[in-house]
Amino acid sequence: MTPDSPHFSVDEGPGGLVVRERRRIANVVISLPFLAVAAYLWYGVWLLLSSHARAGTLGTPSGYLPMVLLLVVFGGVFAWPADALTRLRTVRVRRIDGHVEETVSHFGLPVTRVHALPAFTTVRMRSHLPRRSSRARQPARAQVTLVVDLDRAAGRPVQVAFEYAPDRIRALAAAVSRVTGLPVVDALQAGEHES
């Protein structure tokens, strides 16, 4: 049985398992103003460089280089939240050749890492509690994020997916365990929260 979730989709077949994060339209809409500001700032870099090229002053960068660097950095500052809001993760467990393929799309450009399946030791369910500000007057109501990871003996774990409902995350962990043959470590029952 594959879990049904608004946050991820699971395709299980004879060759393995594919877990894809679902695109959330609200995140895309929220990221548009950030992208617009970043694009405007980077357009300013192009305008600045083209005006210096027309004037023939590209050979003296001391006049325009600080402004170019400032616009590029501020454009990056506005592009980073847009990337964080629209980033999509896909994890493929390929049983045939014994690999786990982790693909993260940044603005539609995929970055793929391939890991050997025998390097992983467990399928771990954990909960993540967001950090609270020390200056907050009232305690914040934080929603606990539940995560399924593929843990390994050395190195960082590979995050498969996140969810807010414990029954869905347990069903996903069982599906990943069934395909990989790894035992499930349930850190949700122990009440361990990572921040």
C-alpha cells in the first residue's frame, strides 16, 4: 500500500520506488515577488555594464564594480527565498542496480546525487520542531514536521519526504523499508524532536 499525501507522491514498481514532492501553488505564488525583485536587480547589473560598454569605460572597473557586486549580492538575497519555496525533491530507490538517486530541482535545474544502497543502514522516522526565538514573549505554536530519512553509518542522511500526519509518514517508511530491505527506526514513538 502506497501512502496518499498532499505533500508527496509515491510510485512503487518492480524496479524500485520513486517519491516525488508535490508542487504547491501557494509557494510558487509567494515566490513570484522575490523573483521579480531579484530579476530587476540583475537587470540593473546588465544595464550598468552595457552603459559602461557604450561609454568605453569597461577598462576601469573601480567606477562600477562595487555597484555591480552590490546588485548581484542583493539579487541573490532575494532569489534565495524563492528557490527555497519552489525547490522540489525526488528520491528514486533503484532496486535493480542497488542505488538511491536524490534529485533536487533549483528553479527547474536538477542537481542529482547517486548513493549506493548498501551504504544505508536504516529507514528513520523523525520529527523536526522549528526553533523558537529566545525573545518571543508568548510561546509560538509550532507545527511538528515528520520526516523519513535513509540513514547511513557515515555521512548525512538522505531525506525521502516530509509530512505532518503520523499515519502517512509511517506508511511511507514501511514502503521504503519494503523496497530497500532496511529496518525502520521509529524516533516518533520515543518523542525525540530535532530542532
